Amino acid sequence: MKIIVMRHGEAAHEAGRDDLRPLTDKGRKQSIRMAEWVAEQLPRIDRVLVSPFLRAQQTWEAIQACLPAPAQIEDVHDLVPYGRSEVVTDYLRALDDEYVLIISHLPLVGYIVNDLCANAVPPMFVTSGMAGVTLVDGKGRLDWLEGPHTVR
């Protein structure tokens, strides 16, 4: 399985609640840039798992036109900033999908990579940053970690 773990794009700080923080224009543009870059590596997407928080939902809305149409899209309540990574990684290990995209938050995105890849230190993700993980027989390998400032 190929898993793309993405942190949402840059979000505004002014909101009544954390889950209602919207993407900024910069966050939208950087997320699209990353989606255009990663699309070259994805012949298809079997499943998209998205946090229910507004900024993650808006990240998905911004990038979906750049990517292959997914077979399934799921709002996953465990993908919130302080969700339990083991719940997410157990779910991933149970899937039969070949290509999965996850859109979530710090610190969870780093913990997901760490839980999947035993030898990986939880990476720091910039906004709109992505990590590519290959999962074989339940064991993950971190293939790459990129952000809008590192892709061409």
C-alpha cells in the first residue's frame, strides 16, 4: 500500500473554535502545488481519509481536482490534531486499498508516520507538507517527506 500523509494547508488564526479555522489563500495555493506534484506518483486513489476540521476539509476541496478521483472519501473523527494514531494505523493496516491519501493535522500526522514506520522519528510537517509511506505486511517505510518549499 502507498500512503500519502498530508498536513492541511495554512489556516487563519482568527476563529471562535480551532475546528472552524479556515484555510488562507496561501494555504490553498500551497496545497494545490503539493497535489499537482504528488499526482505524478498516483495512478489512482482508492481512499481519502480526511479530518472533519474545516481547514482539512477545505484542503481536500482545494486539491481534489488535481488528483485522480478517489473510489471512497471518508471523514474520520480520529484524524483530529490530538487523535490516537494507533486507531488510524490499525485501520490502515486492515484495508485492502493500494493508494490512500490522509489529510490531518500536527502532531497527529507525525505520529501516524512514526507508528507505521518503526525506525522513523515522528517527522515535522510544514503546512501542506506530505510524506510518502510504503506499507508492506503491516510494516512501513518512509519514502519521502516534502513541502511546498522543496518541490518543483
